[in-house]
Amino acid sequence: MNDINRRQLLTAGAAALAGAVLPRSLFGARAAGSETLLLETPLLETRRSAGLIEARLESVVKPLSVAGQQVSLMTYNASAPGPILRLREGDAVRLTYTNRLTQPSNLHLHGLHISPQVDLPLLEVAPGDSHVYAFELPKGSSGTHWYHPHVHGNVAAQMAAGLSGAMIVSGPMDAMPELVAAEEHVLVLKDLALQGSAIKSHDMMDWMNGQEGELQLVNGQLKPTLRAQKATLRLRLVNASNARYYRLKLEDHPLYLIATDGGFVEKPVMLEELLLAPGERAEVMVQLTREGSFKLQNLPYKRGTMMMGGMGGMGGMSRGMNMGGSSADAAPVTLLTVVAPSNPKPTPLPTGFASLERLDVGAAVATRRITFSEQMMQAQFFFNKKSFDAKRIDFSGKRGTLEVWELHNTSDMDHPFHLHSYPFQIIDRNGVPEPYRAWKDVVNLKKNDLVRIAVPLRDFTGLTVYHCHVVEHEDRGMMGTLEVRA
């Protein structure tokens, strides 16, 4: 990857504290035998002065080692996934993005409650140009977020080629003794579809279903091993895949959900398995109670996709309730192996976090309906029977008000719905209230689901978007615009 310079060699051991971007080869050593140790994604180098955080990201094509072969990828700062941007609530941030690609791109700071006039989802940064994203992180911003490109029409290809990275925002609750005592890892889940030493180009089936790759990677690695030093783990999970769903289960261990993509829940929720739709994040804690090796697996999941029939071609396609999104995933896939420490003694889990605001749905000033539909054979996707038009305002709202949005999926496949800038709470799903309160920015809808969400239009005005986070569907029309006015 990058050349290892003297400063990086001297600071490698202190990378997590210093925030230096270290070449992935520094972390790429193999353990005894054929075991590959989990790479910790490098941190983005930042300059902190009087509360101002300055950092630089550039998208550039680089050859990287993937599952034992060299592959030409689109990277951020020559890393895939891109370096982790670590911030704190209250920080003022000045992030300079430079586009070194041969096509327009930009950055979406996914999950941050920042102004649409900063996020600018319709901005196009031309090849060779730069753009500065300047914003402040308000109270309540803590959580696991991520960044990725968002130029309409180019999102699927650029993300499929490797462009994504994690953002971690810390807040007061991260200082809880139970969290400080845990061993933390950021796990970016990303699949790749290869064609020789390059990323496979999209074909019509990819545009219909969303592209899924044969390589299911964790921090850019195939089936790495996490040798835990502590018996209590805090795992920050990011689904950075174009279309793949991750139905996660850790052998012989429950997962304790402590945060969703919008931040902490009120108290840990014990789960036997966790479903992460594209774009979603979650934080879970694990207590390793005995020695041994345990597989973190992606279990089969039916999301409703098209498959090629026996005759081949368009006439040979049929609706398939295939497993794991891809017909090849009819069995669990091991993503990561966790090895417990000797004589493990897990520390306690938190008993609870801060109470979350209960939104008064009765005070909503508007109820909006968004219907999901498709013309699958043409690979076209719609909200309210309309394909995306950047010149059209689909919804207009008023800053400081609460709205209820009714999301109805009439299509034949799952769609993860994402709203920029304004986090929401799920009211109910098919009339059944959510089992726990949480802030969200992505919610998955299965076929025929009717999900109601409460959307507070707080703090900011401007033009933003909502869309399906199977990014091929976004590129093929399943996106709308929201303008919030004073």
C-alpha cells in the first residue's frame, strides 16, 4: 500500500491514541499457521486545536491485497475501508474532501444530525476538485456512523468498488465504567464482487437486485480471527455493503444490543441474532464466558430477489425468495472467528443508559405516505410511482415541527429506507409497536410492510433526500427530496 515512513514506524504502537493513518500492511501479519488476525482499520489523522478538528480525505484508485490477490479498488486515503474518523460531541469539524477519481463524487456523512446545507447530497465534486465540509457536532451525536459517496447515478459503482469508511462520535455515556472496561472493535462489513483483478461491472441482475459479492469481508479481510484480550467485547458494526443483508449470530453467545444507528438505546437488549440491512449500524456487547473459538456468522436471509431460470436470459428469470440475498448463500457464512482469552472473566454490562425522548405523535402537523414500487424487468424503482427528479420537491416541511411518515412497501423485495439529516423513531410496524425505543436513520421494510415513523424536523433548513439504501435502487430512481423551511 503506502510506503512505511520513519514516523509511522515509530508511532505504530500508539496509533489508536495518536490517530495516525497507518498502512494496512502494518497490521497484516499472520498468526501461527494459516490464521489471519483481524486488521484494525487505521484512524484518520486529525489536527485538533481549540475545539476545531481538521482532517483530509481523498478518494483515489489503488491496488490493494484482497483475500490473497491484488485488486484495483476505489479507496479513501489509500485504504479500504477508509480510515476511521473519530470525533467527540461538541467538536467543530473542518473536513476537506478531494476527488482523485476520474468521475464526480462527494461525501455523505451518514448518520450525523447536521444541516442539509452541509451534507449536500446532490453536490458533485469534479475530478481534481476539493470541497470543505464544516459543521459542529451537537449533543446527542454519539454513535457509530459512516461516510460514503452520494452522487446520484454513481453511488452503486463507487461503493461496490470500495468507497466507505466508519465515523465514531464519542459522548459522555462512553465514559461509563462498563463501557471503558470492555474491549472495543469497529467491524466494517463489506462484500466485493470480483472479475479478475478488478471489481465486477454491474449487469442487469445487479441493477434489479442490488449487487452482492462472493467475498464477504470484515475490515477488508476474508474470515479473520479476533483474538480477544478481554472477556467483554463492544463491537461497533457497520453494514457498508451495496445490497447484502447481514443476519448475524455469534456461536453460543447472545448479543446485547446497546446502540442502533441513531445512538444508545435505553438499556441493553438481549438478542440471539441481529439483522443489519444495508446502511444500518449497531453496537453490541458480548460476554465470553468460556475458552474456545466462536464463529460470527451471516445466516441465510430471504429478501426477495430475481434469479435466472433454466432457460437463461430475460425470459428465464423468476421471482426467487433466495437465501442471504444471493442464491449462493443457502448456508451460514463465517465472517469472523472470535477466540476467547484464557480463563475468561467477563466484566458486567451496563444496566441502562439515558432515557430517550418519547415523541408525541398526536402533535404531528402532517402525515405523509410513501409507497414503494418497482418495474423489475426494467430495473426501475419508485416512491409514490415517481422516479427521482432532482428538480422536483416531493415534500415541504417546516423547521421545528413533527411529522408522521407512513412507509408502505408494495414491491416484492425488502427495501431499507434512509432519511438524511433528520433522525426518526419507529412508531409501529404493521400496527405492532416497536419492542424498544431508539433513534434511527435506516429502517428495513419487508414485502407488504407498513411502517410508521415519527420525524422531528429540528434545527436545520435546506434541501435533503430520502431513499432506498440498496444503492442500486437509489441510482435507479427510488429517491425523493425533502425541503425544510423556516
